[in-house]
Amino acid sequence: MDTVFKALADATRRQLLDRLRENNGQTLRELCERVEMARQSVTQHLDILERAGLVTVLRRGRERVHYINPTPIHDIEQRWISVFDRPRLDVLRAIKDQAEEYAMTTTVPNYVYVTYIRASADQVWKALTDADLTAQYWGHANVSDWQEGSRWEHRRVDGSDKLDVVGKVLEADQPNRLVVTFEDSPQEERSPSVVTFRIEPHQDIVRLTVTHENLPNEEMLQGISSGWPAVLANLKSLLETGAVLPQAPWEMEPAACS
């Protein structure tokens, strides 16, 4: 956590985070234009923010695209604010509202969320693809053989077997990378959104990066900005403690992530 505070102590780095908050997913060139600073200086500041976990970098061809990552801010809030006399659900709501605020822009960008889990890469992969485990932390069973080209289904576990989301497995590189389409309304004539799970060992833990792309509108962006933090917090709790968080059912609503 020391690296987070050191990164935030610099006004220029806070300005870079503000620029990403206004328009998430920018290249180095775009950020240089917005802060009016030499390329080398911006690069150094971004490296510090990335090491602190405040910025996530994804490659698009030859370019590096930068996204703000609210997870360290969430950790600070949980450590020093949630201990006071404020109901737990209020804290979770504040966290999700903050994540939504960071992700919102005037256009519809990709949504990126990073979390660190004390588990192995194989355990995280199993948590994403095992129907029984997803039923525990997501409230839905993710069902597929998880082979490239196969169909996958997001089934309710309330006895109805209703499918809230269906999709196709685009990539399955166990235990490193899983890419699927999300189709909450297959009958609509629009290309589905795409979710990428990237699993990377990070020292003695795993870094899980979730990217949700091809979002059609801000309404869906708002939904997934609340949905993914709740789902991933529950997944993290299950793997690290063996139990899910005592969340209200609506906090895990799958439609928020479709």
C-alpha cells in the first residue's frame, strides 16, 4: 500500500489519473497531448502508477493503452473507512459507485478491472469455468466444455434453468487466458460484447484482469461497472477464505455483466 500513497503524492500523477477518469483507455500519445508534458516524463509517471496498481496497460497492436484501476482505492477505503459505524452494504455500494464513475466517459470505452487473488492460476481458472463454483459466487452456473468455438451458458440455479446469458468461447488457453462473447439478447441484431479473463502469476498471488469490450451503450457500461466488482469480490473471497461474501442477491445480478 506504500507504493499507492507514494504514487498519489505527486500532483502530475494525480492529473494523469484525472485524465484517465475523464476518458478511460488512452495511449501515451493521447495522454501527452492532454497534460502538455514531454513523452519521457509522462512515461516515467505512468510506470510508477502501473507499479502501484493504479493503472492497467493493455497492448493494442504496437500501442499501449492505459486504463485506470480503482482496486487500490477500494482497498484503502475498506481498510480505514469500513471499520467505522457504516453498514457493510453502504460500503459496497460506495465501492461500486466509484468503479462506475471511473469507467464512465462520454463515449463507450472498454471496461477494465484488475484484482489480485491469493490463489494459483489453476484455481482461478477453475473458479471461472466450474459450474458448481460459479453457482456459489455468481449465483449462476457457467456451463460449457470450454473448448474454442463451443457454446457457453450462464444458467440460473433457482430451479428454473433459465439462461440469462449465452455466448461462444473464442479463446481458451488454460490457465492463462479465456475469451468469451456475452449475449444477453441474442435476438438483437448487434454484435455481442466480448469478455477477456487474463490470469497472470504475480509473486505469490494471481493478477486477474477482466476486460469487457464492444459495449453498445452507456446503459450496459453502467451495469457492468456495478456488476463486475461485485462478482470478482465474491470470487476472491471464495478462493481466499472458502466462503462467499454475505451479499444481497441483487448485488450479484448477472444481467449487470452481460
